[in-house]
Amino acid sequence: MKLVMAIINNDDSQTVSNQLTKAGYHVTKMATTGGFLMSGNSTFITGVEDDHVDAIIDIIRNSSKRRKQTAPMNFASGPNTLGSYPLEVTVGGATIFVDNVERYERV
């Protein structure tokens, strides 16, 4: 058995959730915040048999898209002075972790 954790941009969260549910997977969704852009994400967690991992990753891959976004980058421009400039970054897609499950119980 495997534990799949996927961090998804909020813009794709509903699509990912709908597609995983439609395919028969039960997932837990948590609201999370990314550290770099401080923007909203959703983290999905599910436990599945080993032979279902690739199917889940395919669903997530096809349901979450990368996109460009401009974010303000702050910098110190002098003593007690902050400046900022726009920086184009790629957001979206998914970060997926797959881990072995040593024990699983449903009580």
C-alpha cells in the first residue's frame, strides 16, 4: 500500500478533486499555503494499493496545469528601505509524494 500526497494550486483543486472522485478514489483535501509565493494550495492525501499509484498520478497530471504568474519580489534597497520588482514565475502543476504505508487501519 502507498500513501500519495499531492500539492495542487487552488486554481486546479476542484478539477483534481472531481476527477479523482469520478475515478473512484477517496481523498482527503487540506488547505495549505506555499512558502515562496504565500499563495493558496490544496494538499490531497489518499492511501491506495501499489498498482493504483500511476493512475492517480496520471489523473493529477492531466487535471493540473502549469501557468506563468507575476509575483512581487522584495529587496532591501538601502538602510530601512524596501523595494520590489515583478518576477515571472511558473505556478501550477503538482508536487507529488509517494510513500510506503507500513500499517493501515480503518476503525
